[in-house]
Amino acid sequence: MPFDEAAGFMLTYGTSHYALKDRAAVQPGEALFILGAAGGVGAAAIELGKAMGAKVVAGVSSEEKAAFCKDLGADETLVYPTGALERPAQKELSGAIKKLCGGEGANVVYDAVGGDYAEPSVRALAWNGRYLVVGFPAGIPKIPLNLTLLKSCQIIGVFWGAFTMREPVKNADYVAELFQFYKDGKIRPRITAKFPLEDAAKALALLQERKATGKIVLTVG
């Protein structure tokens, strides 16, 4: 594995593999909707979702990011609006997710965005759906708990770092599976930008401005 791919491998794929395999137990044929699909963990979730046999719908904030996700193997893409979402926009987003996931909704939602996107994503879950809390750069959402009753769904936290410390043996098995996926060509970090260490601020600016896709790597020496 080249050094730049190794640098972008473990955190993103480790998080997404744990989320999809352990926390959501994704099954072949299920519909997986990913919020923030063009970012590091989101891109990893696309590849891993496909490797696990899921139908993958990638949610992103631009057509450029949608094209990137299609190249990764996403079956469908959804460009959602940016900024604050009023109730009509949330309802429209929920309906769009359901439609792309096959009508009944998503079996699994992988949410690496949070904010106003969270509630419509939960509303878009199918019966017995699983909503994965991965991150919330758009803000920590408040979700009406009556939705969990109406859909018989689960809201599941994903804390991969704590898992690696609490269950090291299982984590070692998961890491071995990730390397097998890599060896088989099913996953590969997409390095979309490289900066020397002294230009780290430029890399952070790309992240802050939400222009980043895949992984950005800092090079040393």
C-alpha cells in the first residue's frame, strides 16, 4: 500500500466498516443512504456498502461531489440544499430519499452531517431502519423520539475509537477484513489533494469550506 493511501486508510475505513458491519449489520439488498458521502468517511462508506451488497444512495451538496460518488460506485446520488432547511425543504428531502431508496425508504442511514438533515433522514427510514450517528459538522440535531416508535427504527451511535480500545480482538478481525477488501480491489482511498506539511492551513481551508472530496493528505520530507 503506498504511503499516501495508508495515511488515508485506517480512520475512515475503520469508522465506516464498524458503522456498517457492527452497528447497522447491513445486509445484501438493503438500501443505504449516506449523508456527506463525498467526504473521507462517506466515500469509504460507499465502497464498503457496495462490498457488503447494499444499494447505495449518496447524499451530497453539489453536482461535482455527486459525480465523484458515482465514480466510487454509488447506485444513486442526491444533491441536497445547503444552509438552514425549513419544514417544506425537509419534507421534500425526506421524500427524495425514500424515492431513491426504492419507495419504502432507507434500511440504513449513515449520517456524517447532522443539523437540519437529520430529522428528514430519520423520517425517510423504512420499517425497522437503522440511523447511524457518525458526525454532526452541521450541528447536533434534535430528533423527535416518536419517530422511533412509528417506524420501529433504531438510532445508533458510532464511536469507533472507543470500540477499538474496548474490543481489541474484534477490531483486529475487522481490520483484517478491511485489508482483504483492499487486496481484492473493493476499497481504495481516493487521494484528491496533497499538501506539504507547511501548507497544512490550505488543507484545513478546503475542509472548512466544504470543498474537499475523498482524502486530503499532508506529505512530510
